[in-house]
Amino acid sequence: MASTQAAAATEQAPTKNPTLLAWVAKMAAMTQPDRIVWCDGSEAEKQRLTEQAVKDGTLIPLNPQKRPGCYLHRSNPNDVARVEHLTFICTPNKTDAGPTNNWMEPEAAYTKLSQLFEGCMKGRTMYVVPYAMGPLGGASTKIGVELTDSDYVVLNMRIMTRMGKAALDMLGDSDDFNRGLHSTGDVNPDRRYICHFPQDNTIWSFGSGYGGNVLLGKKCLALRIGSYLGREEGWLAEHMLILGVTSPKGETTYIAAAFPSACGKTNFAMMIPPKEYAGWKIETVGDDIAWMRPGPDGRLYAINPEAGYFGVVPGTNYKTNPNAMETISKDTLFTNVALTPDGDVWWEGKDGEVPEELIDWQGKPWKKGSTEKAAHPNSRFTAPMSNNPVLSGKANDPQGVPISAIIFGGRRSNTVPLVLQAFNWTHGVFLGATMGSETTAAATGKVGVVRRDPMAMLPFCGYHMGDYLQHWLDMQKSIPQLPKIFQVNWFRQDKNGKFIWPGFGENMRVLEWIVNRVQGRVPTQETLLGWVPRQDQGLNLNGLDLPAEAIQEATSIKEDEWKTELKSQEVFFEQLGTKAPEALMLQRKLLIARLDG
Ligand code: GTP
Ligand code: MN
Ligand code: MN
């Protein structure tokens, strides 16, 4: 049986790549699917898979008058977010994975997961999904192949990556591709593993159907394996949006920004500036991941490896993010939102009246006023980036865009001021390394506790965090024209727990200051934390309906809060042990000296 499967895999394959064929045959022999389907990425294939997914209940068609080409998917209620405690980095030595990752010895992990994968696709179809991360033909672009038994995964990968024949053509006969194996299994959290084998460029994911765990190109390849490859090859794989901001004079500045999950990347990347900014334009290159490497002109160039957006739905509306609303108006897959009686989707924070009755994300009747949320807080949309009205013309450019500024930001109800600029690269790396953020629904676990999240990469770094920070420090030697580094916080709260800064489009005011600093146009004021906007010639607050005291509070630096903060940072650095980079320890000492001085 198994050998017949293996033979079949080779016979129908639209490739002669010997390494790929041998691997597919081996995985098929283990998982024993009834059928093997090589995905070509065509429109006909999409239709066929969609029809099948509707028939088997995986997708619910939405009202084509309201949302043409859109579908709703309900995941298992025990499977709604990334599972960090079940995510493993499998390196020969535990120290290579570092103290912030779960670790398994590679052979032990292969053995353990083989038992789960053994025969798991009996009666099912194995899809072979070749895909490219990055524009086709680009020097930074990487090829992956995901084997999966989920049609939902195939349809999502089709939106999120350049999937199918083109990717297979780009691979040719090379053996340089990521080997991804996924089975939804029985969706039992006790039998769920997301394992990364950086040395083998391999990912095995079992027992989940949730995006971040199963769309293997995204967090698994583009960040965990990507960061490992980046260190070996001298580039950076980061949890960052990329945007272009063009001034009325036509000058475009490209910026990358790292915020933790559910902390505003997609919103910032698609922002519409307030009316005071007529003539300014924001364009999206990417909303979640940036691959950055030094370019021939000495600047740092970034590409977005993805082709779609897997975005947080709740809170999205025409006031906060009109471009996202347009993006998800057609050809979008919704996961775990609520269904309206007329076949549209609904979520908390959508425009308009709350409907009287809905079907909630678990498929149960829901009535207005219910204490339960109708949409899951981590419900998501999967939409092609080509739907985005402000997609940058550079999003498909294999060269990428030159980055002038890097922003680090977390969700902090206190302590961190609205914006500051690092004194230099090393200090900027310190700001990134000491990022903290209050946890959100994007990962399972308690929501609202501050955890250290260096560069928003804590859940996504594929190797030792200390080595990662050292890699960031080392990169300055290969980038003659270093981007300037900034820190922001949109989430400071007042005594009543209300956000002080209005955020969203109004973040343009902070962005303009950053652009002005990068272009060397505005003076600044030094503080113990970094450079901040001056009272005069600082932030443009024209037309902003916010009392002076609120601005004062959002930008304030309180020494007592910083003493607490330093203690929490110390715990994190201690965790890194001898791998805590010396340069960052010195930055820490300097900050303590400034605070005590
Ligand atoms: P991932 O896709 O999980 O990596 O998250 P993300 O960083 O793209 O977060 P996203 O832009 O989807 O925002 C997540 C949540 O933050 C949503 O509920 C937004 O409404 C909220 N948010 C985004 N920007 C702002 C802002 O400027 N101010 C405030 N108060 N909330 C914001
Ligand atoms: Mn993300
Ligand atoms: Mn996002």
C-alpha cells in the first residue's frame, strides 16, 4: 500500500526534481493518503477546492451580494490561536534554541511526531503545495513545499503566498526548499505539535487547523526558520510591517515597524492620514513580515515575503481602518467571525448597529446584549494583498525597498512614551531588545500581562535570543547607511483605563516626525531614554482634538515607572545568561546611570 502511494506520487508529479519527489514519496509512505494532488495555483483548482470545502462543511459561502467570493470558516473551539507551549525548535543542542523557546532533540521529535503522522491521512487527500515566499525570481525569495491534508490550508496558502506552478518552476531541480508537513489530525490539544528543524529546513505541524500553526510559509518559515537562515546568511527576518510614506513634495520614505501580535501592524501599514495631511500618502508593502538585507548601495532593503494578509478582524471598521474594510470586501476567507441572518459576517467593533441576532463563531445562536463575544477575539481574515487600495507598487519588486527608519512598539498602558528616537544603532537595538507588551488574544494564555518581547520576535525567533540580539548588533557593520531606530507606544492609558492617544490615522503625526528626523529636518530634545519631539517644532498637532494635559501624559517619562521597568528588563537579560550581548549590558548601565544621576 505505502509503496504504491509513493509510486503514484512520483508518476503524477508535474516536476522531475529528484529531491522533491523522493521526499513527497517518503512522507506519503508515512501518512498513507488515499490520493495525492499536486497544486498548480490555477483558478480552476481554486474553484474545485472551494466547492469541495463547501460540500464538506469547511467553508460556508457568504451572501454574494454582500461579500462576493467570500467564505466563513469555523475552527475547532480548542484551536483558535497560536500555541506557543506546543511550538518547538528542534536543534541538536538545547542551547541553540535558547531559553525562550521550547526545545526537543531532533531525532526524538521526528520519532514522536512520526507516530502521530503514521497513517494519519488514510482516507484523505494529501495536497502538495509548492509556494514562494517573496516575489518570484527574487534573490531574497525562498521556496517551500507544504504537504497538507486540509483544503482550508491550501485555499489560505493560495492567498498568502505565490503558490503553485510558478513556485515549482522557480525551484527547478534545486534541493533548496523548505519541507513542510501538516496534518490537522484529530484537533486534540494533547496531540498537537508545531516542530521546527532549522538544520533540515523542515517543519512538522500536527493536530491544528489554526493559521499561525498550519500556514507553514508564514510564522514557521518566514520567521522561525527565516531568522535562523538570516543569521547564517547575513540578513534579518522580522515580525515587521513595511510602509512607504510620500510627502506632498513627492518624497517617499520607507519604514519598517515591529509590534507584537495584535498590536497594530496591519492598521499602521494601511493607515489613512487625517485631513490635515492632504497630499500625503501611505502605501503598504507588507503588514506582518519583513526580510531585510544590505543592498548594493549600502542601504538596508526589505521585501514582504507574503502575498496576502492574515489580519485580526475585531475592531476593524471604516473609522479605524477603511483600507482594511475595502480589502476584505471580496475574495476573502473569514475564520471565527459571526454570521448575520442575511449571510454577511459580523464582529465586535464593526461599523453600524449591533445586530439583534447572529450565529456566533462557534455556530450557536447569539442575541444582542449577550455577555459572550459573537466573534472570537482572534478571528481573522485572509485576503489577497491585491485587494488593498493602497498597495505599494513595490510590493512585487524583488529588490524590495530601502528602509530609512525602524520602529519598535508594544502595547503598554504606562511607562513607555508616545515616541522617541534612539541615540544610535546600538541604543536602538537595546530599545528593541527591551520591548515589553501586554499579552493579547493572538496566542493562547492570559491576556493583559506585560511580557518581554524583544523586537516582537519572542514567539518567532528560531534560535537563541541572545545570539539573535548579537546578530542585530553585528548587522551594523554590513549596512553603511543605517536606518534610524525609533520606539512608539499608541496604548498608554489614563486613570480610567481609556487610551490617551487616539491612534490609527492620527499616528500619522508621529510618523511625520519620524520622517522629518530621518530627513534631518527637525531639531529634537534629549531625554534619559532617547530623543523626543520638542514642545516647539515637535509633533504637528493641528486639528487634533486632544487636551494639552493628555498629550503631556501620553509623552511623559516617569522615573519611578522606569525603575520598575529596569527590574523587569533585568530578569529578561538574566535569562539570556552569558549570551546577553555585552553592548546591551553597557546600554543598560548607561540608562541606570542617567536615571540615578
Ligand atoms: P498580528 O497580525 O497578529 O501580528 O497583529 P497586528 O500587529 O497586525 O495588529 P492589528 O493591526 O491587527 O491590530 C490589533 C488590534 O490593535 C486591533 O484591535 C486594533 O483595533 C488595535 N489597534 C491598532 N492600531 C491601534 C492604535 O493606533 N490605537 C489603538 N488604541 N488600538 C489600535
Ligand atoms: Mn503577526
Ligand atoms: Mn496583522
